[in-house]
Amino acid sequence: MSIWTKITTAISMLAKGEPLAKIFSKLKTPPEKSVAFTIAVIALGAKMAKSDGSVKKEEVKVFRRIFHIPESEVAAAGKVFDLARQDVAGYEVYARRIRKMFGERHQTLSDLMESLFHISLADGEYHPKENEFLRNVSEIFGFSQSDFSKLKARFVEFEDLDPHEILGVLPNSEMQEIKRAYKEKVRDYHPDRVIARGMPEEAIKLAQTKLAQINNAYEKIVENM
């Protein structure tokens, strides 16, 4: 049975009224843990898109791009997405389930927050309801108000992310320091390292997206040196 068959089965149980807690209690260890994480991430992304009142096609496209859903798996993922986006109620449950998998302030949670910001801005507008949604999720994930404000500033106040900020260096940093920061980031987000930590497949895909962003940021800095 493929992971997407398992996901679809679990979602059909939800649709029939099976308690969410009971379903997740059966998905605690690999590979079932990956099923639980995938369901929670898709549901959270769908509810993020729905929080401003309607789901727009731009948001769905960004969601599919961020989470690397192949054409062969779109139908199964769509079932999860459609069920979750019916309303905003209950997103806290999914957020808490994800936090429980990784613990507060885990790097995967930070990556997921960034992805949710991308989805919220896909339609070119940052709605107050989306802000409320993201703030609440960040609190559940264990991030402070200051952490949320900094993250929001990167995506909402400045549409184009500064490559120096992505690498965690200052614009006037020496090339040696930039290279060191770049290598550290690459090491932290390398798929082999993420796999070694026992992360679910979707967490690995988030890390791959972040790694591509890091590489692009480094290339831009080198080009302008």
C-alpha cells in the first residue's frame, strides 16, 4: 500500500466522522508517521488558503510547488486538500499534531511557517485573517511574538528576500564569513542529514526547497561581489 493510499484511507475515515485524535494515534511511527505529517501539512496549508474566505488557484499552485506533489499523486492530495479547506475551524488541532511530532521551535516548523507565508501571499494580498491564522500557528509551534514579527517582516514588508538575510549574514560581511555561513546552512538542510534525523518525507521536501533558496541566495551574493 502506497503512502498516498494510506493518506486517502485516513482522510476517508475523517470524512466518516472518525475522531482525528484516534486516527493520529495510529500513525506514530515510520512510515505511518510520514502519513500523519503529510495529512497535517496539507490540511494546514489548505486551511491557510481558506482563512481569508476563499481558496484561489494561485494559492493551490504555490502549495503544490512547495510540497512537490507530482501529477500522479495530485488526485489523492486533492482529496485531503478539499476536505481540509471546507472551513478554517480545527486548524489548531493539525498545528498541535505537527508540533508534537517535532517539539517546539524545531527547524522543520520554521520551514513550514515560511511555506505558509508563501501560500498566504500567492494571490498578492496579505489578509488580516491570514495574519491571525499565521500568528496563532506560530504560537502553537512555540515561536515568540518577536520571532513571528521578524518572519512576517521578511515576507510581508519586503517582498524580495535579501540573500544576506537568507544566509544569516550582514550585507558588509567578508566573503570568508559568507562562505562559512553558506556551508553551515547547506549542511543543516542537506537531505542526507534530514533523513538521518528520521524526518518524514514531506519534511525532507521542505528542507530541499529551503536548500534551493540558500543556493540561490549564495549565487546572487557571489555575482554582486
